[in-house]
Amino acid sequence: MDLFSPSWAALRATVAELPDQDFEQPSGCTGWLVRDLVCHLIIDAQDILITLATPTEAEPTVNAVTYWHVDDQPPTGEDPLDALTVRLAAAYEEPHLLKFHLDDVGSAAGRAAELADPGARVSTRDEVLTVGDYLTAYVLEWTLHHLDLIAYLPNAADPPPEGLARSRALLEQIADAAFPASFTDQDTLLVGTGRRAPTDAETAELGELAAKLPFVVG
């Protein structure tokens, strides 16, 4: 949970520093430009606020690891919700409006997370989990989307190393698989989730694990 705030703050700061032309560049999310991804982050921030305002006394059904499900099919960009995000992003017209909305709603989500009781229970996606587990799960979300944001932007800042390390650990738990120690945390996340194909050398190091890739988490 302690990594939620710095991971989220770093992602928002990176968006805030992007020049306008970068919003028209592709992102690491199939079918989305950077502007579409930023619009998705606004929706994510709204989801954080909604979830933290949805307490429950029910017993937890998932934790930070089991909150995620694994699909073996990478996204195609043709999902109706993905297409809706593209239309919403286009409606903003100007990058500064996207930046403003992300800063506004994103800051509120960050403050709500810092004020929340980590032991409290909340409900989301028809599941129940503690606030601590919910915010820990989102470290993976922020880190992966930070990598998506900078996929074609070589001058943009990388995600915080602590968030990368925690996200790698979460992915390995979600997938019930350990990646080679020679893989950096960033390469583990990119290759493990199908954001890039492994090199021949990486495939050799992965061994039998290579046949199980990618682990598409959502």
C-alpha cells in the first residue's frame, strides 16, 4: 500500500510534463494513442474514488494478487469499452484539458487513498477486499500503464524502481511463475504481459515458461 502514492504521483507527473505533440503518439496499449491512455487514467482515478467510497462489512473474497485475473489473449483494441475511451479522449480536443482533468481527479484519488483505513473493506467488480490489498493491486496497474505511456516516448521518465520491483513480484504471484533473475523488473513486466516479444536469448532463458506467455492481467 505504501507504494500506491509514489507510483501514482510519478505517473501523473510524467503525464503533466509531456509536450502536446506526445499525446498523438502511440502508447503501449494496442489501439490507443497516449491521449487515450491518459483518458483511461482519468477513469481509473474515478474508479478509485468510487471504490474507496463503497465500504462493506462482508468478508474479503480476493486479495492484491487474486484481484487480477489472467487471460491468454492480448487485447486487440476492438473491445467496446476500449473504443468508448478513444471517443472520450477525442472529445477533450486539447491535451491541456486532459492534463487538467487527470490532475484534478487524480489528486483527489491520491488524497483519498492516503486517508483511507488500510484494514477497511471495500467492494468493487463484485468482489470484496481490504483497502490495503486494493491499493497494492493498483501499484501493478500504475506501473504497467506508466510503461505503456512511455513506450514510444524515449525522453519521458521511467516508473519508480520500487514500483517496478513490487509489480514484478505481483506478476510472478499472479502467474505463479518466477522469471529469470537476469531479467530486469521492467523487462519482466514487458515480456511477461506481452507488451513486447522476448528476444531469442530471453526465450532460451525462459525455458518452458516461454510457452505460457503472455500473462494478460486485467
